[in-house]
Amino acid sequence: MAIERSKTERGFVFRSLPLGEMHPAHAGEVRAVLQRASGPRSIASQLVLLFTLAAALLLFCGLGAFYLIVVRHAFEEDNEFLADRLSALERELSQSGGLGRLTATLRNTHENAVEAYWVRVINPSGNIIAETPQMSDFLPPSVFPGPMAASSPFNPKNYRIGRKLFSLVATSEETDGQPYLLQVAQDRSSDEQFVTQFALVLGGALLLGIVVSAMIAIAVTKRGLWPLQQMTQALERIDPNHLNERLARATWPRELQPVATAFDEMLARLEDSFTRLSQFSADLAHELRTPISNIRGEAEVTLTRPRTSEDYRNVIESITGECERLSGIVENLLFLAHAEAADRQIEKDIFPARPAIEKIASYYRTIAEERGISIANEGEGNVYADPLLFDRALSNLLDNALRFTSDRGKITIRSQSKDGRTELAVEDTGCGIAPQHLSRIFDRFYRVDSSRSSKGTGLGLALVKSITDLHGGSAAATSELNRGTTVTLTFPAQNSSVAENKLPVPL
């Protein structure tokens, strides 16, 4: 049984929980820990960890190499001292009466003196002739290597007894015609203590270096990522009411400047889209409000008193005309919405440009002749497009040209195929468009002025551009005031790789 402890006014009351059940507070803490563990890694923590590991590796390699060099040098010096001592003893034994002098020297050594070197002389019979006092107590002759095994003092035998470490060598030397065994031991306990203390010092230096490296890594990372925090603060200030703010500035680090520039470009696109959407919503409300207000006004006026059947007929015809206008607006808006969200291919075909243009031009010539406007067809080449969408785009262009061309004017339709595309241009001799309006004439509901566009909805050229976009082409316009306007549509050829869409075609 798990035990839950709850505090009361007098003390603690223990309440049992079912086996396997966890306290809700503890369960929440566990979930929080698991979420932090499974969450995305922090860039700062990764940089600190990698920097600390790299510094620790460099410190370990550097201090390790320094430790090996110092220790090796210390033991090489000890070996050189041992070799010098052994050479001195050999020279002394090789001289006449050297054995006696060495024996006298060893026997006169004080028993409590601290010796760095221990010497023993053994005769051919194996008896100890002389040795440093108390040497046999902890360094018996049997622990020494044979003369052949220790032929060089630079390769001594290490022997440990208790906390003492000795380096042992043995050599054979003749004196007075008799071979004697010379055993020499060097006390290296102090050197071993130095090595241990030196290793502890370097270990402490390594730990301290790692801690300092981590602190430096934290400071450097925090300072290096500070521009990101500034960028985050700048981004938090951006909302639909402050889309005009920008991030790009010369003080950003070079690594963040492309990010800031790309984000500014995205903000510019969002601001433009948001502005267009707001304008579109306002224009749509205005366009729908006018016919609805007309319908309601006529109906209310008609209902104020009894009317004749002829009056009712006139009102119904007027309401029907407004409804047709509303239906046209909704149909065009649905087409534009489908054009932006299309996910299927359109039905393209290759057909001659001139007959297709003549079919649309002949329909509008009847209307144009009443005003003395001529429509010329100078089409040539072939067009690779959806025939219905092509006809609709050309109809919108001709309708727009007729609306803005003065009486006895001229409209010319030209088409030609070149450089893997087909260009369709509709040129009129109308009043023209001012330069400040030219870049926006393909926007929805955009009108240069209400007096020129009272009969239109402002969707004709927007539909034309959507159709060319569906075909992977483009739409452009040039104009000169009081001289006329030319709208040019470009349709890619059949072998061009473009994104094709298909959507229902309003009739």
C-alpha cells in the first residue's frame, strides 16, 4: 500500500492509497518531467554541451601529455642517478683494496640514517660480505634480479613492500681475482608520492577547467544567442495591426540577416495580402449592398400603395436585372476562388488563334457598330489553352475595351506565336489609364474611377489574370492617357512545363 500524508491542524494524518496508484500532484510532476525530456532540444544547451566536451577533451589530452612527460622525465632521472651510483660502486670494487673500503663504509653507516640507495656485496659462495644496515629486513637477496636479467640500470626491477617502492639492479664485478655480486636498491617512494600528488593536482585542474569551460560556454552561448532573443521580442510585437514593422537591420549578425530578410519579405507579402483582403471585403460589401438596396428600395416603394399590373411588371423586371447582376458577381467570385484553390488539370487543346478570335469578335461587332467602333482581327498562329477559358478571357477584354473606347474608335486584336509561347494583345484607342492605377487594374473590384466604371463590377480583368495564371502564363498592360490601352496575355506552348489546373468553367 502506498501512503499519502496530509497536513492537518494538529499534525499529520496518514491515508492509504491503492497499490500502484500515484498521488495526482506526483503524477503531474512526472508528466512534466517526461514532457521536458521528450521535448525538442535547446540550441543553447547543445552548444554548451558540445563546447564543454570539446574543452574537456583538449584539457584531458593536454594535461595527460604533460603528466606523462613529467613522470617519464622523473623516472629517467632516477634511472640515471641509479646508473651513476652503480658505476661508482663498480669502479670502487675494481680498484685494489676497493672491497675492503666498501665493506668498511657500509658497516660504519648509521642504522637510523635515511638512505636513498641500499647496497649489498655477496661473495662467490653466496654469503653476504657487507650491506647497508637493516637491508636484509625488507630487501632479501632473493628479491633482486640476476645479473643477466638486470644488465642495464635503465631497466630496473620494481619491488614494493608496504608503502615503499624500490628499484632493484644487480651486477657481477671481479675484485682481487674473485667475482662478487653487487646488489643496489634505490628508494623511489618519494617519487611515487610525487606522481600521485601530481596526478591529483592535474585531476583537480581538469575538473576546474571543465567547470570554467562550462561557465564560459554558457556566457558565450547566451551572448551569441542574444540576437535571437531580440528577434523574438521584435516578432512578438507584430500583429495584424503592425504588419508594417520590419526586422532587417545592419546590426544583425551575418547569419541572421538572411533570416530577417526572408521574414521581412514574408511580412511584406502578408501585409499586401491582408490589405488586399481587407479592400476586397470592403469592395464586396459595397458591390452586394448596392443591388440589394435597390431591390429592397423598389420593393418598399411599390408596397406603399396599390399599383397597376404594369407597375408591378416594371418593378419585377428591375428586380430581375439586379438579381442577374448579383448572380454575375457571385459567379465571378466563385470562379476566382476555384482558380486559387484548384487541384485538377484543365482541359488544354491546340487550336488556331484567328478563327477563335473571329468567333468572339463577330459577336461584339454588332454592339460596336452602333457606336462606330471597328474591331480588327490580326490573329495568327496556334494557341495551347482551354478553349472555353480562352473565349472567356478574350470576351472580358473586348467588353472592357468597348466600355472605355470612345465612339468611332478602334479595337485591334493581335496574336502571334514566338519563343515557345503565344501572345494575345487587345489594343484600344480609349482614354487610357494613369500610371498610378496601371499596376492594380488586375485586382478584384479595383476601379480607376466610379464615373468610368459604373456599369462594371471590377472583376473582368481579375478573371482574365486568373485564367492566364491557370495556364501558367501572364497578363500585362500598357497604357497612355488619351491614346489608349493595350492588354497582353501570354499562353505557354504545349512543350512548356507549367503547373496546370482544372476547375469548373462558369458559362
